Amino acid sequence: MKLLGSGIFKGMAVTLENFVRSYFDRDRKHHLFTKEYAWKSDAPADQLPARADTTVTTRSRNFPMLLHDGKGSEDPMASIRCVACQICERECPPQCIFIEKEYDANGKFVKRPVIFDIDISVCMSCQICVEVCPFDAIVMNSEFELSNNDRFNGLLVRRDALLKSNDYYHRIHPEEAQERDDRMAREKAEKEAKQAAADAAKKKAAELAAEKAAELAAAKPKVDPAAPTATPQ
Amino acid sequence: MIDTLIHILALTAPVAMIFASLFAFTTWLERKILARIQNRIGPNYINIPFTKFRKTFGLLQPAADGFKMLVKEDIVPHGADRFLHLLAPILALVPAMMVLCLLPFDLPFANESMKRIHAAALDNAVLLFFGITSINTLAVFMAGWASRNKYSLLGGMRAVAQMVSYEIPLVLSAAVVIMAVGSLSAQKIVAAQSTHWFIFTPWGLAAFFIFFIASLAETNRSPFDLPEAESEIIAGYFTEYSGFKFALFFLGEYLSIFAINGLAVTLFFGGGNGPWVQAHPWLSCVWFLAKIFGLIFIIIWLRGTVPRLRVDQLMAFAWKFLMPLSILNLFVAAVALKVQQPWLTWPLCALVLYAAAHGLSRLQQKNVGPRTYQYAE
Amino acid sequence: MTSPALHEPVLQQFPATRWDAAARALIVPADIARAVAQWLTQPANGEFDYCSNVTGVDFLPKEIKEKTKNADGTEETLTRTEPGSLQVVYHLYSMRRRTGPLVLKQVAPREKPVAASLTPVWRSCELQEREVFDLFGVRFEGHPDLRRLLMWDEFEGFPMRRDYVEPADYEWEPTPHGEVLEKHRRGKVIS
Amino acid sequence: MSTAAPIAAPPYKLVRHDEAEAGLLEVSMGPHHPSTHGVFRMDVKLDGETVVRLKPVFGYLHRNHEKLAEGMSYLSSMPFTDRLDYFNSMANNWAYALAAEKLVDVPVPERAQYLRVIMAELTRLVNHTSLVGFFLNDLGALGTPLLYAFRERERILDLFEQASGARMMCNYFRFGGLRCDVPAGWLDRTRALVGGFPKFLDEFEKLLCENEIILARTQHVGVLSGAQAINAGITGPMLRASGVNYDLRKVDAYGIYDRFSFRVPLGAAGDCYDRFMIRMLEMRESLKILEQALRDIPEGPVMGNAPRVFKPAAAEVYGRVESPKGELGFYLIADGTTKPYRYRVRPPSLINLTVLEDLCVGHSIADAVVILGSIDIVLGEVDR
Amino acid sequence: MIEQVAFYILSAVAVLGALLAVSRRNLVHGVFALLLFFAALSGLFVMLLADYVAAVQVLVYIGAVGILLLFTIMLTEHVTGDDLRRLGVRGWFWGLLLAVAVPAVLILPAVLNEKSAKAAPIVVAQGNPALANNATQANTVKALGKVLMEKYVVPLEVLALLLTAALIGAVAVAHAPEKDASGKDTPA
């Protein structure tokens, strides 16, 4: 003989409990859950908005950015990592990247992009370009206040706007940046090691050849008449 | 003659102003309470132009909404019946305003002649109250018909059917109190409740229960907000209204909520009397409003919890549950008033009413109940 | 994938069907397709009560160059064009016996493609066959309500065919992306 | 399990659609209707309030995802799978990765298998909580259950963001493993969430499951029999609500689902209430799987040694996964190049809509909205 | 003085409402004009200090009868009246005759009988205090209740029956004839 309407009263008890406890949930963990908007004006310049823990985490990706290794002061183009190999342009699913190579005075390809545009009205921040880039030149930024009122040119981000310094990358995605730098350092070390090994091998081969040549030169005056039959080892 | 006119004006103008400003406050209250029920904050930011000042606890939100409604374009659909489309919101608002003056809401600064006029007006207040609120049904139908839109026609027909069928339990449950007091005048009803309020008698409690549910249906609130069921027929009868006509509909709805809850307070919660009222009579105003806001909190609380009924269930609930219960309550109250020993009548009434309520609800939903589920590995 | 036992009984019962080993699918001619389907749903032979997936596949006509050694020993390349085809692929499962997919294929010519609709046997094919008709143009005989599913009814052409050319009035907005797209178009074929 | 009745006559009656309809009210619950869960239109013919005929209209969100995929490499169409059923991007990724891994058998490391199960079950929680919230919203409970559900969903989306970088469009699975490992402390946060979830489910059930109005509105509405469901290709919770025991996690036991012990709830009546309750009970089962997975997840690499350029040999493959909405299948035909020759997605939401008209005819328009809500469609997957 | 002005306004509104109710082609407009007439009538009752009857007039006529009229209109088919042909003007002679006869029957006795013609308006005009105080507010309801329940019980019940019969008849006449499967009109 269940009391009439007891289901509704039980439901109302739940909502009343939520209503009352929302006034006592100081650290807003459960009963008052809204995270207030992290106003950019509150955050210090060139820094993630102050309340980074709420809206933007250390791995959140919004739109791509190009990296350069230079310090803040000098011309970023000097140390840009991108070599305009156009792999990311081909692999980008929504086809929103456009690159034009830079050629110096007499037409030789300088390993740098003259134009590197990303149309952020088309880009869906899917991060495929970061994966396929062999030179770690492009990574994901987590800047989210990008809206502007010019639909045509405002949303086409040019190369200079995309360029960011590596230590800005360390600031927004610390462990990812660290991991990437370690990997690059490791690869460079391996390459040098390989290079060194190759130099050593070449040097050794050169010495060997020089030695053999010297030996050959020394042996030749003795058996001059029988020389034609000797075949070089 | 002229001074009576002035006195009438002095009586009605403050009531209208108080309740109109309370309307703004209630919209804010409703959004804040609903927000807190749903674990969120509710309106709290209003960017006041030219100042950096932002956090205002949302108190300016009703002002912002009102301004937005004023500025918004007022679209009338092509084939709509222009005159009726304009008349409907006015007809929704005017009865609600008129009815507010019938509440026994004695203003502190009233002098003798104003009190006499107020008493005269309140003579058969309850009957006038129901007479005038029935015009609201007309306005809803006019809105539904005039906007020449399938959804609003559906909403209009639903609203008319609902209001007509819930008026009967409303009137019958009020009749119980009128029978107990023996007069239609709000003044006498409030006076009769000076010692104990009617809510504390079993038949009074049952009458209040029926009155409250029927008043929810009358003002299209919470479980009965079928005419404006946004998930089925978008916004029901006021789909095609925008701009200030839409705001008028909302003002009309909130004022009718104040009015019908004001009547509930006079009938069951003893109008203006409460502790310390003899000491300073101006407190009766405060008590009256406090009780109304108590009921409004319950309405908002219900709105945040309970889903909506279907049209046929709504009709079945009115005709097969509320009306028989209110007629039975009439008889039980008559018996209880005849036999004066409270210790005998109260348990008996409570038992009879509860048994009838449970029987009727069992009768309606035979094979509906929570189920158990079996699992497969 | 298809356990070998599933398709053997069908081959014996319906000699007209043949087994395409490469794609591990059963090629069924259109005229007996519904009979095969009805037969397959019987509890005695496999009880495939659930048709999970209906797909259209478009194969363009291919030129195959074959090096044939004719009589006097000289090499001679013979170019034979294999006719293209529109295939409708059905993946059948049995929910009661939980047995794996049996893949049924109806091969139809590219010019006037016609296939037998299996909706009267499995209702799940209804919307999917409408989609194959909409995007590939295969007419299904016996389908209760053959209309375009995704495109609007006045749309001409069948977008998923490999030789489909976008109409000129394909409305795109002249966003900067538009310029980017145009430059790409000049440079390389996007297709 | 209800025995599938031998299907002699066609299991549904051929309805001629042009019988005399003079007095009927033709309403188009059009693409901008608040309760169609996206751009989905229903041409409804009403006799008073009861539905006489209901024709769904699709195609408003059709982007021809399959033609796009034929023009791009295998990896490039992975982010587009997030946008199929945008509530469960992880489940879509897994279905595509599973199918692609059948083309080129790449061994998936243990830790990646465990993380895949964890992500899939978290997505199932997200989908079922959101569905119950939207379902109650259609019934008219103004947002309260929806916002309680969204509170839990927010926590899970934060976990996704910390792991994959994006809340909804995760693009986290790769052929042969996952793109990157979860950050430190992520597993403890997940254990905390899974620990706190039953308390939320109890509160939800206390709020909803005995509510008389919900019982009256959803029981015996839109009844679907087991045989009709199987024949119409219905899969997922909607099928199990009609009493058919068919859950791909048990049938195919893909990934490492065979290592976890969990049960499959089955409904009896197959009406809207059963579909709603089955999803509530499935959430509890997912919690069990999550506890076991979080308990014994090993350390180790997350990405197998997949080839740098994914270029499978010519083959035909059909991989399917138990996504929260039903059987999500990928049919891939590879022709030896880096681009798939044919890329087909089996959309569970679209096929579950086959029976929409059969369920709605005879009910009122308010019930049609409730039935559509109980079927749980997402238009990204319906229109592809 | 105020009573006279109010009386003229109210009666003007009543006449306007009645005229509109008759002349409008759109049935819905007609019903709403009728309701305006009822409202003006209830205003006149208030003028006569019969506030109970005024309240009942609003409640019953506008609240219930008006709505029922609208319901019955909803069941008829040609409502907006813009597709109706002009209803022939053949019967104008009998219409004119009736229009003259009915007011004559109503007004003539009052005009011929001098005494009562003079007395009635004055009583209303002066707002006779005698009438005001002896009919104290409280017992108009009680008096009406007693009279209704004792003297006039039978006519009350008969009237109720008549009203329901009228409504059912209206629905039966206006209901669209059922169309059978082949589309022919079957007799309703």
C-alpha cells in the first residue's frame, strides 16, 4: 500500500537537498558545479588565463602554431623550424593549410615558407599536422579567445601570427614540450653519433686507402716487370 | 464623488505597483532557485556599460530582460488575425490585474473611508475572483486562434480544455471554506481564521491540496504546463508572439500566479494574520506577501522536479480524481462542521479522504509501477 | 571472418551462386536473391535472422594489359577492358546462434543497375537500400518505398559513384579558404 | 531469450500512404524542433492529437563522410570519425581502429588494450547519462535531470581533455594503439570518478525511477517486440530492452572484454520505460568493467610498432564495436594504396529509426516525442 | 451624474457588441463580440447594485458559455467566413417584419403605461439611498440562494436540461459528416 505520490515526493526531496547543499559547497566540487569564465583580462599578458586548472589543461589543443627556437628578441624567421616540406598541407583532413616555398634571388629553394596560412574557420584542431610533421615545427596552441568580426581575412591566420617561441610552448604545455625537446635532443645526439661513426669510418677507410697506396707505391719499384698481372685487392 | 474616485485610485494603484515590481523580483527568484536546484549559479553577470562593474548577483537581470523585450521587434505572422493577435495579451493581463485588488491586503496607510470602500469591494470577493479569472481562458484561446500556426492552435485547444476542466475542482475546493465561514467576503473568511487556520483541519488540508493542484493547472505551471510544452508544440499558444506582447503574456501569467496564491492564502492560511500582528498592524501586509512567496517557492520547486503530464492523463486526473475527491471533501466537511468534536472528526475525515484518494489513483493506473529486471551472463 | 562452413550449404542448394574466394563473399544473381535470403532465414539452414549492413561499392571499368606469348614467340600486350560493376554487399548474422558474418553480394551492371530488394525478408535493409539507391543509383525491385534517403528529391546524379562530377553551381562561400582551395586545385587534383 | 518466431509473411503490413486524409492536420516537426535531437524532420499527420502517419526525413546534416574518406589517407579520416556520433568519439575511433587493424595485423600492447576499454566505458557513461537527461527533458522535467547528468559528463570530459587534448573530438586512437599515454595522476582521478559515480546513479534513480508521472508517461508507450526488433536490425540498448540478449562485447568479445566479468540487463516489455531503465542499469555494469580495468592496468608502451605509412594489402574487412547506441560497424575495402577504396560506416542510430513509424502510429504527438527520445539518435551518425 | 454617464457608455458598448455579433462574417469575431456584449451587460448589473448577478454573469456567460461556443465553432468547418458565398438576400421582407415586431412588443407596454415609464429611470438615476442600504450587501447572496432553492427549484432544473440539449444538438448539426473509405459523404 505505497503512499500515493511518494515517487514525486522522493524526487522533490532530492532537488531540495541539492538546493540547500548548493549553499554549503564552498569549493564547488559537487553541488555548485559551474566554472566561471576565465576572463583573459584577469590573466597576466602572454600567459594562460589565471584559472588554468578549470578551463585550459596542459594538453588541451585549440589551433596550431609554428615554433621557432630563437629567444624572444631577435627575428623569429631566423630560427623557424618549418622547412616548407608541405607534408602537413597534404595530410590535413579539412585541407586548411596553405604553404608557398621561399626562393632566394637566383631561384634556389631556401628551406623556409614564404606563406604559411591556416584558415581557422576550417581547421578542426585535429592535430594530424603535428603528428605527420617530421621536423616538430608545428604544435597545438591552447589559446581560445580568437573570435573577431572579419569573416574573410580575420580568420585566415598568417605565418607571422602563427609563429610562437619554444619557451612559450614550454609555458603552456610543459611536459609535452619537455618530452618533444628530449626526443629532438636524443635524435640529434643519435645523428651526431651516426655522423661521428660515419666520419670515423670514412677516416679509417681513407687511412686504409692511403696506407694501401703507400704500400703499393713502395712495392711497385721492386716487381716492375711483373706488375701488369697484379689485380688491386 | 470625486474623493471616492481618489480613494479607489489610492487603493488600487499601490497594489498594482507592488505586484508589478514583485513580478520582476519573482522572475529573478525563479531563475536563481531553479539554478540552485540544478547545481548552477543562475544569472550573476550584467555588464553595466561604461563601467568595469560586473558582479551584480543578477539583480539587474529582470531589468535587462524587460529592456530587451521593449527593444525586440514585434513580428505578427502574415495570415494572422491582427486585431485578435493584439487583443489576446491585453486580455491575458487585465483580469489578472483586476483580481489582485480583491485580495484582503489591507494597506498600512489606509484611512477610514478607504477601508469602507475596500470592505464593500471585498464583499463577494471569492465569486468575483473566479468570474474574472475565467476570462483568462478566453485570452489563451484568442492567442492560439489568432496566430494562425498549427502549434499555437494545438496549444490553444489544450489550454482551453485544461482550464475549463480544472476550474470545477478549484471552485468546489473553495466552496468548502465558504461553507465553513458562511460568507463570500474575504474579510469574513480572514476574520474566521484568526484563531486556527483552515489548513490545520483535515478537510481544509485536503481542500488546499486540491486547490493548489487546480491552481497549478489554471496558471499553466509545472506538471500541467502542457499548453506551452516546448518539447512537443514549441511554445504553445504564444509561439508567434515576440517583443513586448510576449512580455505581457508573462506578466499576465505571473500576476495570475500571485492572485490565485493570494486567494489560497486568504482561504487556507488566514490572510494577513500571523504572530505580532496585533502589536503593529502593518505586519499583516508582510505576512500576506511572505505566505504568497512560500507557495511560490513550492511552485518553482515543483517546476524544477516534476515532468509534464500528457493531455489525456491531464483530463483523466481532473475529472476522475480531483472532482470526485473535492465533492467527497464537501460532504466530509459538512459532517465535520455539524459534529463539533474535533478529536472524533479529524481522524475520521483524514482516513476517509486518504482512502478515497488512494482508491481513485489505484483505479486509474492499473498496470503501471516500478519493474525489476533480469540479467543475462 | 566468414567461417567456411557457412556458405557451403548455400552453394549446394543454389547452384547459380558462386563463391568469390578473394573477397570471401557469395555472389548471388539478382533474380534468385530473395529466394536465397528467405532460405537463409530458416532455422534449419543457418537462421540468419539479422542483416547488419548493406553497402554499395562502385568498380570502374579497368583496362588490364596482359603480356601474351603468341605463336612466333614475340611478346604482345593485349589490352582487355574488364567491365565495371555496381555491387550491393549484405552482411548477414544470426543473433540466436551468434554465428559470424555471411557476406552476400549482388553484382549489377553500371549502366542500368537493378538488384532485388531484401527488405521484405529483413526490414533493416529498408533505409540502407534507400541510401544505396540515393548515392549509387541501384534500383531495388520490391522495395516498399524507394526514395532518396539523404539527398533532396530533385537532386540529379549519384554522388558516391567514382566517376561523379560535382555540378558547377556547387555553392561554396568565397572564404579565404576558397582562394586556398583554388590554388590547390590549380596545383594538384584534390579528388 | 525470446525465440525468434519463424518469419513466414513479411513481418510488417504494406501501408498505402495515400488513403483519404481530408480531416487530418499535417504538421512538419521540422529540422528546427526543440526535441528532435538535431536537424531531423518528421512529417506527421495528426488526427486531433493522435499520430496517423509519420515519415522521417533525413539528410539535413549529410556531409558524405564516406566520399571524403576515399580521398584521404587512412589516418586522415580518423578525426572525422569523432564527428560521426559526436557524443562517443572514443567508441567511433575504436570501431575504425579495430577495422583497420584487421587489414594489417598490428599487435596492440596490453596497456593500450586496457586504456581502450576504459575510454570506451567512460564514453558509454557519458552517452547514457546525456541520453537519460535528454529523455527526461522531452518528458518535460525542465532540465534538472539533464543538468545532473551534465555535471557527471563534465567530469568525464575533463578526463578526456587531460588524456587526449580535446573534450569531445578526442582523435585519440591510432592503428595499433593510442596516440599518447595518459598523463600522471590520470588513473587516480578516474578511480575517484568511478568511485563517486554510484552515488550519482542512486540519486538519479531516487529522482526518476518511481516518479508516478514518468511511469504513467513512458510505460506501455512504443512497445517493440523482440522478433520485430531483430528483423528491423535494431541493436544496442534498444534491442536488449525488447528482451534479446545480443551484446557485441559478449558476442564478439573484441579487445580484451572477455577478461572482465559483467552482466547484460534485459528488458521484458520493450517499451519506452524499459529502454530508459536498461540504460540506467548498463551504466552500473560499465562501472564494474571500469573498476576491474582500473585495478589491473599494467605499465608499458601504448603504441605498437605500426608502419610509418599505413598501406594495407588489397582486402575486404568488416569490424564492429558495441557503441553506446548499438552496433557501429566499419566496412573497409583496401586496394593496396594509402587511400581506402571503399569506406562504409554502419550507423546504429539510422537503422534504429526504421521502426519509428511503427512505434508512433496510434500514440499522441507527446508520445511520438518521447519515443524518439528513447531511440537515442545523433544526427551526425544518422546522416554521416 | 456619474451613474448616467456610466449607463450611457455601458449601453452603447452593449449595442455595439450585439450589432457586431450579428454582422461579422468571421464566426470567431462574432463570438468575441457577443462576449463583449455580455461584459457590458454585467457592467449594467453592477449599476443596479446587483453585484452577485454581475459576478455570476461574468463567470457563467463569459467564462463558460463563451468557451463552449468557441468549442462548438472549432468543430464546424467554414469558420473564417472568407470562402462563403453571399447568403442570398431572398428572405428580406420577413426579416424586416420581424425586426419591427419584436421591439414593438417589448417597448410598447412601457411607453403606453405612463406611470411605470416615468418611475423606472428615475429610481436608477438618483441611486436611491433606500434601495442602497436596505439591500445590505451580505444578504443579496443569501436572499437569492433561498429564493432559488425554495420557490424556483423546478424551473432551475428544467433550464439546465434545456441548455445541455441545445449544446448536444449544436454539436450533432455542425459535426462534419463522416467520410467513408471511398470518400463519399455518408449521412451523419
